[in-house]
Amino acid sequence: MAHKEGIVKENIMLKVDNRSIQNSEIHPLSHYEVLKVLKFIDPFHKPYTAVRFYTGIRAGKIDGLKWCDYKDTCYMP
């Protein structure tokens, strides 16, 4: 800002080196591996876990769902 305002003549930010960012490789589970995990999960948690695996939905979003959002019927008064 000081350089933009003309208070400082030299832009000292040109002397700063940017950090290099290394992208990590992501190795998601295969469909077979997901099925294997779901096979051994408690039946109560299976719908929740399946939705998490297949949609990639974040925790805050999925925690806002109701049980009927996992099943095909919802009671609507």
C-alpha cells in the first residue's frame, strides 16, 4: 500500500520469494475398496458412510441432513 500511495519509492515485495506449493497426489479408494468397507460397517452407519463415499459431501453439510434424506420416503405432514 505504501508503494501504491507513493510513500515508498521501491516495491519491496518484489524481493520476496513466493513459497512453492507441492500438490500431493490423491489416491481415492476404488469402488471395490468402498464396497469392502461398507460390508464391515455397522448397518446403522452404512447409509451415512455410503453417501460420504460416493458424493464427497463435507461433514457440515451431511450433518444437516435428516434420516429421510438417506431413505426414499419422508413423512411430510
